[in-house]
Amino acid sequence: IQTHASENKDEVKLVREIIGINNVEYLHKVGLTGRDVILAHCIWIDDYEMEILHRTGTNVAHCPSANMKLGSGIARVPEMLEKGINVTIGADGAPCNNNLDVFVEMRHASLIQKARLTDPRVLPAREVIRMATVNGAKALGISDIGSIRRGSKADLVLISLRDINVTPFTSLHDPYSTIVYSAKASNVKYTIVDGRIAVAEGRPTIDLRDLVEKVRDIAFKLAEKIVN
């Protein structure tokens, strides 16, 4: 189960006025918490709601770019992680983000917490990558993805370290920091999904032009339905 929760102040205020309690507290009351639940955002939650998330094993999807674009606020991600809540990284919907780039989300996730808490040590690159991989797999309840180990599916992303924006990269450089703070989607040369090559030499292995035309056709048809 996946739904939004406590994304902005007006939402929280409205729920409290109608129901009499806060969002996460209400979701828990009606049975919508647990290890099979992912709550997006969770920006305006109090300590009691955070305790509910921890106690029930409920997952949180942090969507930093969408939260900034919509002026929703900044989720207390380091505090949630410290409490043992499984927080992963999302991009929200295309209208609320416009990019859907995991590299952008990882960078923003780390930087906004450092600014919020005025501490450059907060939410380091290695933790952010864990949020985007291991924590994401845990949130989905799938044990054989999200990490490189025996028995896991061969899901791999190969990044070029010869591109100008990630140069120089030497044994003195931290690979986690390079990925989070310097890398872009354009640096991805290969992606392998369950052993199948999906991107080769930076290009999708599917017919991208055909895909774009299909998406455009669907988008125009939906727009016509909305207008009419």
C-alpha cells in the first residue's frame, strides 16, 4: 500500500479539523501502517507519529525535489533514520517534479538536510545511496534486489568516471560522494536489470523514438478527455 501523508501544512490542518487527530495517527487507527505500507513525504509529523512509524515498521518515501518545488517543507529524515524508520528516496509524480532523476534526488536529499541542521556531516553520501538502494528494496518487501551480493538479482548501474563532471577521480576520492554530489544521469553508460542490458553506451536498448510517440499519443488522448 502506498499513499501520501503529511505533505503540507494545509493537508495536516484539514485532517485535524475533520478527524480530530493527525494524519499518520489516523492512518494507523484505520490499519494503514505496517511493513507493507509506504508513506510518501511525512514532512509535518510530530514525535508521536514518528514513534508510530518506527513501532509499526512503516516505510517512508522522501521526495526532496517535489517538496522543494511545491514549497511543502523539509522532512526530518536524519531523525527518522536515527529512530530506525526505513526511509527511501522517491521522485513523486512528474507534475510535481519534472525530472524523475534519482541522481538529482540523492543530491537534494543530502544537501537540504545539511542546510536545515547547519551541519555538513548530516546525511552523508553513503547513507543516501543506501536509502536509494537497500532501503528502497526493503520498502518494497523484495529481498533479492537493492544490493550486490550472492543470490541477488543482477541489477547494476555502470557509471563513467571519465566524464568531465566527475573528473578527477583517484584513489583519494570517495566513490559515494562522487556519485551523490557530482554524477548525473548522463554519466550512466550501462544499466543491467535482472541480468538484461537495458541501457548500453548511454542509450536505451529499446526503440526510444517509438516509445516517445506512444507516450505523446496517450498524453494527447488524456488531455482531450479532460478538456471534453
